[in-house]
Amino acid sequence: MGTPKIMVQEKTLTILLAVDEGKYCAYCPELDLVTEMDTPDEAIEDIIEAIKEYADEYIADLQLYSNSPNRSHHLPYVEAIKNCKTDWELRMLIEIKHGLVHV
């Protein structure tokens, strides 16, 4: 019997998680989405929901988004998101980086 292997998917999306004045901001630069919540876990969960909702909206209005100069480049990300059958698969696309807000 061989040793089990853990397969790791290449990361496609980034979540930048930062604390600012007691709130946690989660930003996905690839899709230009941002959320702010009271805890880091809430911020991550909220941005993941925003990513899923954005992908649904993008596909629902594909003609508009795919022809928009500031959104057309999102299509490969949206396709990768929509190919995920579970939240676990979606999370495998995401790399979370922690930081501080710097103005």
C-alpha cells in the first residue's frame, strides 16, 4: 500500500486580508472585490460569498461583462470559479495573504 498523496491546485485568486481600525478588510485584486467585517474569519467568508455571487452575476450577464473594458479580463477567473463543485474546491483556488492597511 502506497503513501497517500495530497493534491494541491495552483492558486488562481488572492485574498488580501488586512486589519484597519478594528475591522478586517478582505480584498480580491483579481476581481476587484472588497468586503469589511468584524473578524478575520467573517471577512474571509464574506469575500468568498462575494466571489461566488460575482461569478454568478458575470455568467448571467456574460455579454455585458465580457465586453466591458474593466471586466472582460475576469472571464478566466469566473470560469475557474464556476468549475468548482464545492466550496472546498473554490477555497483551493484561493491564496490568503495577511497584511496591514497602509495609506
